[in-house]
Amino acid sequence: MTLPMVQPEAGLPERVTIYEVGPRDGLQNEQAVVPVEAKAEFVRRLLAAGLPVVEATSFVHPRWVPQLADAAELMGLLGDEGVDLPVLVPNERGLDRALELGLRHVAIFGSATETFAQKNLNRGLDEQYAMFEPVVRRALDAGLDVRAYVSMCFGDPWEGTVPVDQVVTAGTRLLDLGATQLSLGDTIGVGTAGHVKALVAGFEAAGVGTDRLAMHFHDTYGQALANAHAALRCGITTFDASAGGLGGCPYAKSATGNLATEDLVWMLTGLGIEHGVDLGAVVETSTWMAGVLGRPSPSAVVRALAGA
């Protein structure tokens, strides 16, 4: 299989963790329901390809995200293999379902802007923390690990640009609740490399080190890889990515596909950065899922290698 020439760059991390979000964030916006058996196969293939973390699903109300209405059934199909896979829990009821299944890793999903908090959570920007506080407290009391996402970190389709200080305040409040890691989301893909550096610097000035941050880029304007490279230069070592570049946000129509796992792996491999992922296996998985969905993969690397 074709691989890039390895040319390390000074000052970059030696190893990164790819946090695979394809089964949850990648599939959540699909209109045609993907069979639960195919979702389970998708998760298993991604794990077999060496991805260290695969976010399986979300315990959100089916009315809001019909594609993920089968969350409990999916986790049942995955059995013991699914216990250590993270799931999104939007509220206490979602946490109850995760606890009933004996899961060990959950995530909450906050907003850096008022408008998106209202549209996504039916809560105001400040009100969201009151909703999350008992979720995080109960999860931690039960011995679970909690990750936090904060969306609209680089721009909002209704409010426009989002000040760095506003994002830092929103993110640190989620960390202060007890989350161990904060994923910064470029939900509509408008971020640029300089903006990435400014945001990381803002968190560092607030006392949040890069070891507690992850980056979640969308490729709406073709900037996801450039932004990932900028984040690497800032010392970020965890990146969310979606196999085949699947994904979007049901509450923001301008949010197109996520950073493709294969595209990220190609860049990391060329930079000599360890990631532990079998590129060929992920490409095969994304090609298979493209067949399930009935359309080509958005990933440039998948298209190049699958057609080679």
C-alpha cells in the first residue's frame, strides 16, 4: 500500500491519540437509518484497525437524533467489548442508561455560544452548567471518566465570530465540573491555523495545559488538516477524527464532515508521529461503510488509496 515519505519535523509530539468519533458524530446526521448490526461491525472494524478510542453512540432522545435511537441495542451487541467505549450522555437520563449498562466512559456536550446552547440543549449558555453538574458528579461518584466537548469554538452560524475569552470561559467551566479532558470543536469548520494557536494560548493563560485539551475539526472550508498541524505545533496530542470524513451536526446545517481519520493518519505518518493505527484497515472500513451508506467517502486519502 502507498504510504507517505517520513520526514519528521522538530518540535512536534512523538505520539498522538486519535479519538475516533465516526460511529457517533459521523453517523448522527445520516437521514437513512443505518442497521444496528452495521454500526456494531463499524465499531469492531475500527477497534481492530488499532484506534485506541472509539466513541460508540449517544444516549440522546430518539426524537432529537433518530439515527442513534438504537444506542442501548448497539451497546448490547458489542457486549464486553463495548464497556470501555465512550458514549455521549446529554443529561441525567442519558447517564442512567449508561450506568444501567455498566459503561465506564461518558461525555457531555456543551456550547460556547448562547444560540447554539438554546438550539442544541434547549438551555441558555449559563443554564447548561446546571444541567451538566449532576451528570458529572454522579458519573464521577460511580467511578466513570467524563470527557467534555465544547462546540462553536471558532465561529457560530448565528452569532458569527466567537471571542477566544468566551470559549475559554465556557471550556474551563466544564473542566471545573470535573471533566478530565476538553475537546474544542470547530463545529462549522471556519477555524484557521492562527486561530487554533490563539485558542490554545488562551487556555494555557487560564491554567489549562495542552494535556487536558483535544481538538475536533471539521473540514467545511478545507482547513482541518492545516488546523491539526497548527495544533500539533502547540503541543496538542489528542485529535478527534471520523473514519471516512463522515459527520455533521443536526443543529447546524453549515457543519459538514469531520476531519477524516485517514487524512489525519496520512499526515501523522509522514511526520513520523506514532499513532498505532493501521491505515489500510481504516481505509477498508471506510470503503465498506461508504457502501452501506450508498455514496463515496469524503476522505481524500480513502478515495486515493481505494482507487489505487
